[in-house]
Amino acid sequence: MSGKATTEKSKTEKVESLPEGWKRVKVGDILRYKKGKPPVKNITESDIGSFPYLTPEYLRGISPPQYVIKTKNLVEITDDKRIILLWDGSNAGEFFMSKKGFLASTMVVLDLFDNTSYSDFVYYVLKSNEEFLKGQTSGSGIPHVDKNIFNSVVILLPPLPEQQKIAEILETVDNAIEKTDAIIEKYRRIKKGLMADLLTGKIRLIPYGHSEAEGEESPLLTSPEAKKFVIGDKTIVAVPNQRWKNSPIGKIPEDWEVKKLGEVGKIVSGSTPSTNIADYWNGEIVWITPDDLSKERSLKIRNSARKITKAGLQYSSIELIPANSVVISSRAPIGYVKVCTVNFTTNQGCKSIVGNDTFNPLFLAYMLSTKISDMLNLGSGTTFQEINKSNLEKVLCSIPPLPEQQLIADVLSQVDEVIEKEIQYKEKLERIKKGLMEDLLTGKVRVNNLIKEDIQNDTKVL
């Protein structure tokens, strides 16, 4: 395990040469740990003297903090440069960089004995070996970290200036990842708000140049609530809806309709060609399953893990669905909605909506994605949950005029494109970080020249 945390046994089995100035150290020789304590009681943030309680969920950024009153038994973390280890639970062995607050009882804080090691560097080394360390947990009930592991795990430690420079490089990438995460979350919130407004008709989109929006004196354009923006080559006016009517699903805009899904288009159930006949498989016809839909990030899908042949289509009870039809996963995982951009087929876990000229497929996919809970409630079956065709046909949808459907789809698609671009950038950064960790934490690539440049620059300043 070159450059990775290793055990004394594996170290003696294969002695590796070290980069100049580097040394092997036992984790237990440079770190001590202290376990967190449970609070007396949970309170609210508004209470005087309350502090965040550092739970795994909070440190992962997936839930807001709980707040506790400061008591003597609690372990206080006063800065955000401490290493925290999840000690108990299914993810025991997971490492975090701390935030300020009090340490949860399922976690320990790791502190350095002396100034020969740098906490940020040690954090990255431990984080790079997280999966190995997770495998060293013990306990017949709740898994927990075996404390003896600290005396058996060995890591590579470069000189302190090199530790600091490596940590600085990796932290720069981490900061870029964190900023990208914030952008992704921002646009997801924007999309959520837009869907809530546009798919209910609360906010209307009208093409600039439409008879209702023409001229600088138009009430739509002069209204203080009106907003004009550009999507592609279209200028669009967005205004609050003023005219409503009652419908089976509540109030909708006066010029919208409520239709059952079965009225919007023809719903087609999928099927599976015989798996015993080789000539039916490994062809060129896309054959979509619920798993394909769940793994595709985009609202559009054009491929599948498996494909069938023309013979598989011809001699099976399966229908070829035209491109730009909507497909829904009607068996587990239920509720994934996509638009397939090529001619396709599906297995029996999917239902397709072959539309007519009264709806835009992307708009319908966005609309149906808001009705997942409704579709889940329609699921039935004792062996596995499934939405059958007759129930799916009864799902009610509010449908605006076709031009407005297109505009709504355009706006939401633009936001999705921004989100996807940022996700791809984040994935690129994560690949860069992984490569840097493999090179820098093993000494394969040295940073001594960068350290010399920093010293020279500091000297010039002085």
C-alpha cells in the first residue's frame, strides 16, 4: 500500500523506499483522541447560550444543526481546523474537518501531540485512507472504531513545510468544490421556485411580440410586476396570473385545461423479449428499464444498458415508441420521468406516453415530475409496488396552451443546463483532487520548488 495508511504487518512484508526527508509514523504516535458527550437536552437556536451540536448529518451538510446549552461535560470545538472521526455507527471510520460547536457522543476529535505534523495534511492522509479504516471497525451490535488501530496504522509524513504546501494545494481544490456545490444548490432552489410558479400558472410566460405584450404601452409591459428576459433567441415577458378558475385539482389559470394523462396521449406498457433467444438481444434498438431512468441525470435519455434486435421487436409483444415520447418508471424505482429522444422500447417496468400535437413532451415531463407522490400513491401490488396503466391514465394534469408549454420547457431546460454544467465541473474538480492526493500524499510528485518560490516571494516583499 505505497503511500497509503498501512499496518505494521504489511509494512514488514514489503519495505518501500521513502521520498527524501519523509518518514513513516504510527497514527497513535502523533494523534490523541477524545470522545464527545451527549447533551443534557436539545434546545432551539434562539435560546441564550446555545451552540451547534456537531452531528455527522450536520458536518456532511445534509441537515441543519441541533442546538445545545453549554455544560461542563460537553467537548467544545473552538475552531474549524480540527480532525473529527465518526466513532460509532454504520459509517464509523468517516473523517470530517470540524466546525465550531460541541462534539456529538458518536464522534471523537483527533489532536496532534506536537508541531512536527500539520493537522490539515494529516486530515487529507486519513481521508484518503477512509475506506481502509472503515474496514477496521469492530462490534457485534453497533460498529465502532477499534482504538487499537491507531497503534497499528502507519502513514507517510513529509517535512512540515511540505505538509503545509500539500494541504494548501488540496484545500484550494476543496474550496473550489465547495463553491461549485453552493452554485448547484442555488440553481436547484431557483428551479424549484420556478417549477412551483410556472407549472401552476402562478407566473405566466408570454412571448415578446405576442398581441397581449406588444407595444411599450401594453399593460403587461408597464406593470411593475412584469419582468422581461431572454431565453435563447426569444424575449419573454413574465407576469403574475390575474384570471383564475376552479378545477378538479384546485384553481388554475382561466385559459388552462385539466386533462387526465390518458387524454393527453396514448399510454403504452413495455415488455421483455425472451432472454432464452440470443437473436433477440445485443441489437441497436434502445430498451429502457427503470434502472436506466434512475441513472440518467438529464431529463432527456437516448440510450440504455441493454438493446434488442429487430427480431426481438418483431416476434415479441413489444411496441416501438416514437422519439420524443415521455417514459415513466412504473415499477421500482417508481416515478422517474424522462423524454426519450430516439425511437425506443421499454420493459414492463415502464410506461410510455405517445403524445399528439396538444402537448410539449419536455413540459409534460416537468409536470409529471411534480406528481411523483401522486403516482406513488397509485402504486399497488403485494410482491412489488407498481403503477398500472389504468391508474396512470387517471392522473390529472393542468395543461396550458401549447406555446406557453414550450416557453416553460425552455426556461426550465436552461436552468437544468446550468446545473448540469456545474455538476460536470464539480466532477472534474473531484477527479483532479483524487489525482493530486495520489501524487502528493505519496511523494510521487514533490512540492519543494513551490516552497522555494514562496520563500523567494516573501523575501522580495521584505
